[in-house]
Amino acid sequence: MPLPAELADRARDVLAGRVQPVPARDAATVVLLRPGPEVYLLRRKATMAFAAGAYVFPGGSVDVRDTDQAVAWAGPSPAEWGKVFKADERLARGLVCAAVRETFEESGVLLAGPGPGSVVADTTGDDWEADRLALIDRSLGFADFLARRGLVLRADLLKAWAHWITPEIERKRFDTRFFVAVLPEGQRTRDVGGEADAVVWRRPAEALNGGFFLMPPTHHTLTELSAYGSVADVLAAPREIETIMPRAVEIEGEMRLVTR
């Protein structure tokens, strides 16, 4: 994809060594699925400093408290997730916790339950909303939230999907692991606002052809998902997680972003 003029100038400065890349923050994002299959997308507000106006999956940065050992846990261990994502156990724990926390904050969907084989049936009450807002403003930690409600994080409801790192030319950068998960039976997504001004459910192919502004990782993920005919097919798909970091190259005087 061609780069806008301002970013192209910065790309030339980074490539020439005149500007040092900013560090990438660890983050997690979740592709939420329902039968169709359809995916849940949020449109980021035009005022956002990063990816303004883009349709994205729920997700965000790892909070230091996401690595808390006190989080009640069911499913593959942090060590097992670490092997999948080539991360140490502490970071792997943080990535899974961030994935579940951010999904709840941005969609109202909670991948947790009273025990290893159960999931919360409804999260639409005022008390749930108060907790969601407290998690967003960081006045409530995720481990405390789960403990107070007697809930267990369901790591087994997540499937590792991809690993993308924001290009070095960007002013804000994220080192993001992608997960997929199915909307739990009985739960409903909500238009929860915050960083988003619109939410939609779309089949992957419809999202690709719907005139949406999509960042490269989102576009790539939707393209992959469009090849599957059902949620079960997505969950059964073998995945080997490879790190992708798009890079800037100059082609015939024009700066472009490429993934290979």
C-alpha cells in the first residue's frame, strides 16, 4: 500500500537512521466470531491518535496487572501459550488476560465462567456495566474483577491466530498477538462506545468489500477468514504463528508498505 506524504517522509528518515523507531507495546486482539461465520468489528473514532476511522477487532495493550499470578485460570497454561507465541510465561499470561479483558471492555463479551466448564450467560446488567467502566479507567484490576465475582478465565475458549508488529515507521507501535474466539451462547455484544463510534457484525468477505477502512493486519485476517465456511472450520484450522512486521520500501520514487 502506498504511504501518505507525511508518513512517507518519516519512513525515509527512519530508513536513513535520522529517526529512531519507537518501542512496540505488547498487545492482544480478539476476532470474535458468531455463526455465518460473522466477525465483530468496531470503528475507531476519528479523534483517535492511532488508526482513526479504521474498523478493528477488540483489543489493546497489556496492562502490567494482566500478568498477575492471582488470576483464576482454566485451559492451556501460560507456559503453553508462551510456546505458541514464542513469549516468556509472564508475557503469555498477560497476553491472554489482556485478550479477555479488552474483549469485555470493548464488546461486553466475557470469556469467563464460574468454573472450567461454564461461561457467564449474561453481562448486560448495570452492575456488569459498572465493572466494565472500572476496568477501562483502571480503577479495577482484572484479577480483582474475576475474584470478586468468583469467575475463572477460560483460556481454552481462545485460539491463537497471528502475530503482527506495527511497522517501525509509525509513531505509535504495538506488538500484537491475534486470537479468535466464539461468542458464548447467551451473551450479546453491545454498542459500548469508548474508543469506538460504531460496531458491526459482518461476514469476512462482506467486510472486505464494504468500503471499510481496514489496517493491513485486519484486512489480512479477514482475507484468511473468508476462506472458511463455518465457525467450526475456523476453530479446526491448523495455525503456525509467524511474526509479520510490514516494512517501508521505496519503489520508483514512491514509499510503499509491504509485508514480504
